[in-house]
Amino acid sequence: MADAIDADDVLGYAEAWRAQGRGAALATVVSTWGSAPRPVGSQLVVSDAGEFFGSVSGGCIEGAVIEAAQRVIAGGGIQRLRFGVTNEMAWEVGLACGGDIEIFVERIE
């Protein structure tokens, strides 16, 4: 698929998957506080097969966001996810930057 879609086109992947009749969900960073790995507006798209493209955290919370996206694809609705840790615990949980990040996940129709 990468040949047909611009390598930076998160929504292009979503559109291609939907054109194939596949389910897809879009996760978007809607707020951050403190140090955050990705800025507000960063996006990750997930297919019903678990494929994904883009990034909302540079990898540290992508797994949890992909799981939430799979639930949204299967059941509809939306989810708002919030991840935050103290600077002392940041490395332990994989959010090496500390701070907070809030992500909105929606099924693409």
C-alpha cells in the first residue's frame, strides 16, 4: 500500500482501507501537558486487521491506543484516552518524557 499512498498520509491509509471495505479508526492527540513525545494533532490510524500507520506517542503508548482503536472499530462510538505519569515513574511505564497526553479515538465511517 505504501507505493500508492504518500508515506506521511495517515488519512490516505484510512481512506484506502475503507475503500477496500475494511474497518478503520483514527486516534488523534487532543491535548498534552508537560513534556510530550508528539504534538497536539498527531494521528495514528488503525485497521480492523490491526495494521497501523502514524504515531501518537513515538511508540511508548501505541499498543494501548491500537487496542482501544480495535474496540472502537468493533463496537462503534468513541474513546478518550488519557495517559500520564510522574517524572519519577516515566521510564518505568514507557512514557519516557513524563507529562500527560490525551487521545481521541473514533471509528471512520
